[in-house]
Amino acid sequence: PRLQLILAPMVRCSTLPLRSITPFPSWTEELVDKSLLTCTPVVTPGHVSMSRPRPAKKGPRVTTVLRIDRSRPPPVLQLGTSSPSLAAAAAASLSAHVAQVDVNMGCPKAFSLQAGMGASLLSTPDLALGIVRSLAGSGLRVSAKVRLLEGEGLEGMYSNTVEFVRALRGAGLDAVTLHARGKDESSHVGVEGRRGIFERFRRDVNDGGGKALEVIANGDFWTLGDV
């Protein structure tokens, strides 16, 4: 299989300045569907911006939630969503300017979980499948970032994750990023010892033939020597 390095999506980091200096394919910062749908795309020869007016008390300025440099390869839009229809509408607003849409199914933070987004989607598979089908039906390339699902020990977590991702593949998923921690495992839980899981995962989620699902490994890759 082809090995490619990418710049992983990072909260409050994956903005245009960082994306502009990396030689690797990059993801945007996570953007919530409802937020994108309040924005108006502004296209200039150099950039695409998604902006919305600020509240009147803050003056007649706008808030820009995303900027894309048109001189560089299109980024991947990482989308926070818990609605198939809103996901499709938000993605459509940027479909001409992004390489694919990545559904965030891995964020364990409270703001995502409370809204039914992020890692909550690991516990609502029917909703997760509906979101992927809706995005795939619009003709966009679709990916998702997931964590290990709950299960009996690491092997149980692994098996449940493979089953879930196979279902997403059947719904139209093109690629998946696996973060090798469970939803309730913090970043203090080192996962260097789990790196061997990724090659096995690539084989298992693609078992049965059909279009191959691309697999991206994520979690505690600090240097090129870790790859």
C-alpha cells in the first residue's frame, strides 16, 4: 500500500497559516455544520473565505471561520455534525473548494458529545451511517475520523471498531482515520504499543473485496521516525 504523510487536524491549530507552510496534505480545523450554514462564501482570485456578520453591538465587521488558499491543493474539510441533512448542506457550500469531507467521529470533548457529534457518533451507528450516506450521495469524497469503540478489552474494542467501519464503508465511506485510543482514554494514555494495530486494521476493514478503504493511522506519531 502507498504510504503518505498528512498534517492531522488540530484544534485551534489547523488554520490557514499552518496549512500554508506544510508540504503535506492537510485538514481544516473542525467546523460545525450549523456554523458553516450561517456563512457566505467569498471567492477571490487568491482565497475562499467563509464569513458571517458579527452581532451589531460588536460593529459592522464579519467573523471569518475558514480561509482557503486557492494557490495550494484543496484541503480536507473536517466537519462536526450530528445531522445527515445539515452535513450535506454544509458540505455543499464548500464542495468546489475542498478535496473531501471528513466527519469527526472521534472528538471526546464535552461540547461535541453534548451535541451528539464527535465520539458520540460511535454510540449511534445508524446516525453515523445516515451522515455518510447523505454526504456520499452528494458526490463528495467522504472520510471519517474514529476512535476505538467500547468493548471487552483491547481485542473487543478492536473487533467492534472493525465492524463499525465496515458498515461505514458500505454506506459510501472512502477513507478512515483510526485514532488508537478509546473514547474514554485521555491523551495521557500512551498508545505507542498499539502501532501494530493499523496494518491489521487496514486488512480487516477491507475484507470482502470491493473498493478499498484508505486507512490513516493517528495517535502518538511525534516524529518521522515513529512512522
